Amino acid sequence: MEILSLLNQLLDVYTTTKDLYGDITRSSKYLSVPCRFQFSNQKTIGDRGDEVVSSCQVWLPYTWNDVSINIESTDVIVYNDKEYKIISIQNGVDIGGVTKFTKVFLR
């Protein structure tokens, strides 16, 4: 089963940058990306190696419209006009070692 058939929701991914004056700007990285959003508390390892609780998870395709979706821990995910901070990122691979989807843990 192809992962895209299970992704029936949409989200936006933004990247944030800070200039020398401390001003933060946000620019769109990916818009209307198909996803699967799930609200459930789950323990995971954060980007600093500590154990944190994620309040929701999102599954994204690894490639979409021939573009590789590259999510970074500094990105911001917007779903239903609410911003979520990325805690951890995991790639899902098939038996052949090919990356098929990305699972992102959010707070």
C-alpha cells in the first residue's frame, strides 16, 4: 500500500530565521503538504537527547510532487491555523532500505 493513499489532511511548513538585530522572519517552505495528523501523548527522545512527551504526531511523504520533503527541527508546522514545535523527526524505511515517509513528533 502506498503511503500517499493514507494521507488525507494538509499542513504547511515554515522556516524561521533570525537576523543580526534579533528580528525573526518566517517564510513558507512547503504549503499544503498531504499528511496524517494524530493527537496522542507519546514519549520520545528530543533533539537534545532528553526524554520528552509529544502531544501529537504527523506523518509526511518523503517525496511529494517529485520534491524531497526535508523537515528540520527548527521548522514550524502549521495545522488548522495552529503552530506546532518540532520535538523529534524519524524516517520510515521499507524492507529494501528506501525511505518512504517521515514521522514528526510535535509539541
